[in-house]
Amino acid sequence: MNRSIKSAIIAFFSAALMYGSGCQDDSGNVTTEPAPDTSMPWFQDVATKSGIDFSWESGASGDYNLPEIIGGGVAMIDYDNDGDLDLYFIQGGNVVIAQNDPASNGTWNRLYRNDGDMTFTDVTEGSGAGDRGYGMSVATGDYDNDGDIDLYITNVGRNTLLRNDNGLFTDITETANVGDTGWGTAAAFLDFDIDGDLDLYVANYLRWSPENEITCYASQGGEEYCAPMNYPTPAGDVLYRNEGDGTFENVSIQSGIGSTPRTGLGVAVGDYDQDGHLDIFIANDGMSDLLWRNQGDGTFEDIGLTWGCAMDNDGKEKAGMGVGSRDFDHDGDLDLIVCNLTGESDSMFRNEGRYFIDTTAQAGVKTVTSPHTRFGLGWVDFNNDGWLDLYEATGRVQRSTKSSGSESDPYAEEDVLMKGTSNGRYAQIQPRGGTTDSIVRTSRAAAFGDLDNDGWVDTVVVNKDAPANIYHNILSGESNWIQLRILDEHGRDALGASISAKAGLQQVHVPVQTAYSYFAANDPRIHLGLGQASTIDDVVVTWTDGSRESFPSMAAGQTHTITRGTGQPAKPGS
């Protein structure tokens, strides 16, 4: 056979194997789905040997109170400033008791100290961190600029602010005026008014109480948890402005944030229109999502509809849950991904500068994600090749007639892991979820960060009425990595700042953020997979007030700390 003809045949069949069969995207265009990657497992669950023995207790007793199927949360936080990530888990309990008397709730949040070798010690007792509310989520940030990372916990009922003083926590909720008593869900610290201290956004879900719970039924018979649209009372979100003296002012009404009640579950913060002010994206459950544009004068306007990220290509309002926000296409602006309910694909929105385009189908994500109900979400470079991968923690909210693979839990599913590639397409990793053994649980929060400081991002998943998963990243190879901790003049993580740099042939743009995924606070350090690049060059940090500093080239294989004021003024256009 002629060598050129033989090469063409091989190339044809290689492409067929790589991209799989054709399908149509949301606009009717023919696309292809990459074939699954079955090369090797990416994660090993080390929860048992790590010393983590946490399960989120829903308190479900047959009454089908809706909060039982929604929580709980987790934070990666270096609470003791020793250089590694500790873990803080948000607990549930009995929602009826917790609503009336949190002190009588039989469970409490748990704090685990990282001992440096992927083992952890429960240090909750005596730490002050054991909040007893019926917990949902957690936000992390140094609100008082003292160098210690503080915790804000959302509950069904009064939320809690825990001030960290050298590793000991104090409940200062009432003094700080941040004890909203609704059904708190996602939360994020951010400096929206650029005054040098962290303000606080708190999403709410429904105006709910055990007394006004309603009854719904499953398609196959029997009572079931209700969908949010069965409730007539979505809740307004809350924005607190930090006054700089240990207190906050509720500015929800004057800012415009409180004008649009929704069913908020996911939050991401970033400067999406690149005007120098931090905007806020909120994923809502069964309602249109919100993109709050910061107008720079203390007010916000929702531009989600006009920018094309409030609904999908078909104009459908989805059950928005977890959110990711990164520059996945390396064009210098922040993109978005939102995960949703079974039967609804993810929504991957590519930022075009003044609007978003839904590229879910073109990226190969639509058909892989649709069969699952997804919550926690990580748009993270797990394999350090320079392209963002996608991890999604799954678990139903209503029983299914299909077998879940779990005899004891009708809501359980396998998580989903997809590998990002240089052409913007995603291939599902098999075995599903990236683990050797199938792990089938009802998963909610997922947090992402480098727990053992080896340069490979690990994952923590919280499960309903089942042990949490501590997924150690076991990939290895020739790909390089770098981590950056970006500190402001107070020595705190500069949430909302961003870096740009050259990594080989790629230009990278990454925000400093902890608030993404679902009900999670993540590693504040910037992690970059570098592929074969051995340095990052032309490093520029844009601080939240718009000032910019440049820094020298930095070597791969290390965690570097960048502190404001130690660089040089960046040249215009750099």
C-alpha cells in the first residue's frame, strides 16, 4: 500500500477514535464528543488513613424537609499559618431542632489540623470552631486584616462569623452585625468598594421553615423532596459592607442586591467586564442566573440576560448549583461554567469581552454531564498540562427509577471527571470520577487545593450521610507546576487580585479566589500547570484597586509568595 494512503487511513481512524461519533450542539451544528480517556486513575481516596472521619448528617427522618438534600460544605484553610491546608467541615444535624434552639442540635462543625503528611487531627474541641447551626456552606477570608483567616458559616437559621485569633475562633456574629437568619447558602468575601478590607456577599435560597414545608410525591410513588419551584418564596441575597472597625453594614437594598429574590446556590467573584470593579455571578436553582455588574458607586445592576449567561442557548432557566470561573481559553478574560440537574447539561460560557457565548456542546461537555445531578465543581488543572480539567461531584435530589449502584442510598451517583485539551474539548476520564474503584455516594460540596504541597491539586468531597472523600492526586509525570500565594499589604490573601504571566507559549490570567464550586472555600493559592515550561515570565499582579506590579521570572516546582509593594510598577500594556 502507498505510504501516504496508509498514513491517511491511520490518521482518519485515529481521529475517529479520539473524537468519537458526531452529535449536534445547541444550535444544530454537528460536533464530536471525544472518546473517554482510560489511561490511569487520577485519584486515590485516602480518607480512612488520613484520619478524616466526617459525614454530613442530614437528619432525614421521613419528613422530607428540603434542607436535608441540599447541604453540606467544606473549607480548605490554613487556620494556624503553618503553610499547609487544614480542613473545616460544615455539619447538619436536625433541622427542626437547629431552627428553634441551635445549642441543642446534637452535631457541630469540625476542624481538622493538617499534620503535613496527608494525615489530619481533629482539633475542634477547644478551638471555638464548633458551630452548632444546621450548616450549609462556608466562606474564608481575613476580614479584619490581622493575618489570620476567618470563617463565615451559612446555616438554615442564623449565620455565624468566627474571628480567628492565632488559631482560636470567637463567635462575633452579633457584634459584627452579620447574623442573617434566612436560609443561607453560598457566600464570598470580596472588596467590592476597593477600600482595603473584605466585604461579604451571602446568597439565600428560600424563605423556609419546618412549619411551611410542603408535601410532594415521586413519580414512582411515595413522598419525595420538592423542587424549589413548588415554593412561592425565593429569598433575597445579602451584601454586607465592611466598616473597618469590626462591624459590617447591610447594604443590600441601597446596592440593588436585595431587589431580586432568587434561589441562590453558587457564587463566583471576578471582574468579568474588566472595568476594575469586582462583579458577582450567582447560580440560581430553577431560576435565571444573575451577573451583578459592579458600577463602582456602591450599586450593582444585573446584566446576566443581556450578557447571555442568565440562561442557556435555548432560553432555559436551569437548576444552577456549582460554579467555576477561570480563563479556560487563555484570552485574558474570565469565563464561567455552571453545573445543573440531571437532564440539563452544564452551561459553559465563554467570555467575549462584552457578552458570553454558550460553548457547552462544542466543548464536548453536554452529553457527558446531562445524565447526572452535579453540585461541587472544580475547573482545575489536575494533570499540570496547562489546560483546565473538570471535576463534578454528583448526587440526585429525587429518587430515580434507574439503579444508582447503591442499595442503601437511592440518591447516590458516581462523580464525573473530564480532561481538558488544547483544542478546548473535554474527554471523560474512565473509570468515572478518576478512581480505580467505583465510589457511589450522594455528593455535595467539593473543595480543591494542594493538601500535601506536592504541586498536584487534591480534592475533598462532602457526602450526605456518608463519609467524606479525601482524594489524593496520584498523577505523576514530566509536567511542571508552580503555586503562587498573593498577599496584600496587610499580609492577607489578596482576594480579587489577579496575575498574568507567560508560561512557555501560553499567556495565563488567573484570579485570586476561594469562592467557587458549591458550598466550598478553596485553596487561596494560585496553582498553574505548566506542561513543559520551567518558569513563568513577565509576571504582573493587578491589585483590587487597579494598581499593577511586575515581578521577576519564577521557577517551576515551587510555591512562591508575592507580597504587595515588593515588585516594580508595571509598564503600560504589559
